[in-house]
Amino acid sequence: MTTIYWFSGTGNSYAVARDIANGLGDARMAPIASLSPEPMAAEGVVGVVFPVYFYGLPLVVREFLARVDLSRATYVFAVLTSGGFPGRGPAQAETLLRRAGRLPDAVFAVNAPGNYIALYDVPNVDSSRRLVEEAREAATRISGDVKAQAKASVQQRRIARLTSALFSVTFGRRFAATCHKQDRRFLATTACTRCGLCARACPVANIELEDGRPRWLGHCEQCFACIHWCPVAAIQIRGAATAKRGRYHHPNVSIDDIASQRREV
């Protein structure tokens, strides 16, 4: 039996995890955000699928890897989705998995549509479609590698490794230190229809509705699920040009898929 642990905001990582699970046939998917905060053990074939945030792992994924025991796993793999640059993510994943009791047998990187609109716009429709299809094909290849229990690692040129290390120090550490409170910059404009989808989409239950409008609670993962799943683009970020930027969520992933990982805190 294969267990694939996953975390996703806009659906890219969920789609990759689902495609790998379908390719394997005997895999079950376990959402990281809904798991108990207590220590746990995982056995058999274990996969971890997640996005890259600021050149590293999301905090919720780091916390999961800090409490899981993988010493009895028979084969371990990690899959990182990113908007083209996995940064220190592969190296960080290897380190955290080794601390969890098992050096990963394989680490894969998959390109997907970038969507961190606090800094940049989403790709156009044609580029997004191409990236989604390429990610689906990559997931098919990965499922074949996992079936064969192949060894794999993410290869980066020396300049890319050095750049990743620099960015990790300058941006990654700051992200980790301030991530949970960055939601103080979020706001819902008068375009808000009080539909409540933002609260449903948040994987860590960081949104409370007051008179139907969102209020953020200060334990944000910066996955931007609330922003991208809002049907009227009502959620903006103070100090960023998000009103002029597009919104994105995976075309083959539903709000129910994302809401299935919701953790009550």
C-alpha cells in the first residue's frame, strides 16, 4: 500500500498527488493539514506532495515531517510543485525526511502555474493550460518511477544551487518567521458577496466569517487558497497590486477537493 500525504492551496499539488495515486492504483491520499498534531508513524511506500513557498517547504509540511516517523517505510518519495524554480525545496525536503527517519529514495520537481500574486501575475490561459498538461505528464512518469522504486534526485546547476541558498537565507527565513501573521495584509473589498468560499477553501481554518465576511485569525500558511478561490476576486493584499492581477486555481480541481483537507483548530 502507498500513502501519499499532500498539501495544496490552488490545487496544483493536489492534482499531481491524485494523478500519481491513480497511476499507482493501490494508493490512498492523506491531507497533511487535517492530520492530528500528535506524533505518528508511516509505513510501506510513502509519498509527500506539496508546493514550494519562498524557495522552501510550507510550514504545515515542515511541521508534519517533524512529527512523523518514517523509519519503517520501505520506499519514500517527495514531489515538489513550483512555478519553475524549486529553490532550496529539494535539499530541505531531503534534510527533513532524513530527520524523520528515512533518507528519501526519490525527490521530484514538477513545474506548475505560479500564483503568488503578492509579487507577480498568474500565467495567461494558454501558458497555464500547457503547464497543467506538462504537470499531468510528469505525474504519470513519477508514478512509473515509484512503481519501479527508482532512485531520483532534483539536479540543479551550481549557479542555481548558490542562488537558491542565497534566496533561502534572505527570503526563506523571513517567510518562515512571519508567515502566520502575513494575513494581516489581507482584506475583503465591497465586491465580497458573503458566499463563504474563502473560509471553506482555507486548509487550516484560518478564516472566521463575521456577518458573512472573512476575518483572518493569524495562523496563515500563505497558500492563497482564499484569494484564488474567491469567485469575484474580492480578496486583496494591502501594499501589493493584486487588484490588477489575475486569479488561478487548477482547472481540474474543485473547491470540495481543497476543502477536504480543512483542519479544525
